[in-house]
Amino acid sequence: MVNNHVTIRLHRPSHSELLFFVLSGAIVSVPLTLFVQQTTNPLLIGLSAVDISVITVIVFAPVVEEFSKIFPLFYRHGETQRSIFNLALCVGLGFGIVEFITYGATYGPQVVPARIAGLFFHPASASIAAYGIATKRPLPFYLVAVALHFLNNFFAVVGSTVVPTTVIILAITLYASWYLHDKTTEKIVETDFATVEVTQPELQEEIK
């Protein structure tokens, strides 16, 4: 008979690990996003450059970016719901910083004010998707993050007359992240194949 009882030591990320995941958002998630976008753009042959840009920004970017941000979190073991959530904030921050620098370097300082919102949006949307990983419901929360990202990009592309709308989308995303953060606990995220036993007795009451 197979023994499905596994002991996993509860893991809480150190400051150096949090920094590592900030760098992961910059070094892993951004190149993955660029790679997918470059491979999908040829599928839009026949459309104008403007149409390709619009479809890429509004449709492809939300789907690819939200996945690439949470990708580093799928194979973490011994994490609590709260630590998974916090790591997603770090990955999203790293992603947002690189995007901010890239847009500033490419289009000049005039786009900097508009891109500051991304420094807040990307961590928040990544944490929403990560909440799904933490609670064993990745798909619906990933789709929520994608939908918010889609709306944000759509209204940003439409033009400056809907800036208040993008602010509303940002506010909704930030509130959703804050709300879900309060719903996370220090309960360990269990595996699908085994019963997990926490090895630190002093944390038994905290994670129940």
C-alpha cells in the first residue's frame, strides 16, 4: 500500500527570496512575454501595423503577461497562501519596473506619467491570479486578472478621453488585491497527491 503521508517543512520567504522573485518578474516574465508576442505577431499577417499593435496590446498582452507573471509560482512547495500571494506581488513589481523603464526608454519621458500606474497594476493583477494558485482555483482567478488587464489596456488604447476609466480599473484591481490578501491565511498550500504535515509545532494553531 502506498503511503500518501508527506512531511513538508513550512516555508516563509526571506527578504533575499522576495528580492529574487522581484528579479524573476524582470528576468523571466518579461522575456517570456516578448517571446510569445514575437511568435504570435506573424499570425496577424495581412493586417495593418496599427491593427496588429492594437490586437497585440489589447488581446495578446493580457493573456500572455498574466500567465508569465504567475508562471514562477506554480512549483513552489511548503508555501502558505499568504506567502504565495506576497511572492506574486514581488514578481508583478519586477515586471512593472522593467516595463516602466522600457516604455520610458523607447517612447521618451512624455509617457512616464501614464506608465506609473503599471507599477501598481502589475503586482495587483499578479496577486489576484496567484490567489487562485493558493486556493487551488487557478483558472477562474487567472481569467479575472486577464479581464481586468484587458479592460485596462482597451481603455488606454481608446484614448485620453477615458483616462478616468483606466483609473477606475486600476482602483478596482488594487481593491481586489487588497481584499484577497485579507482572505489569505498562513495555511499551507497542500499538494494534490499527499497529506501534508507541518513540522513546526508552534505554527499548528496559526495555520488551522
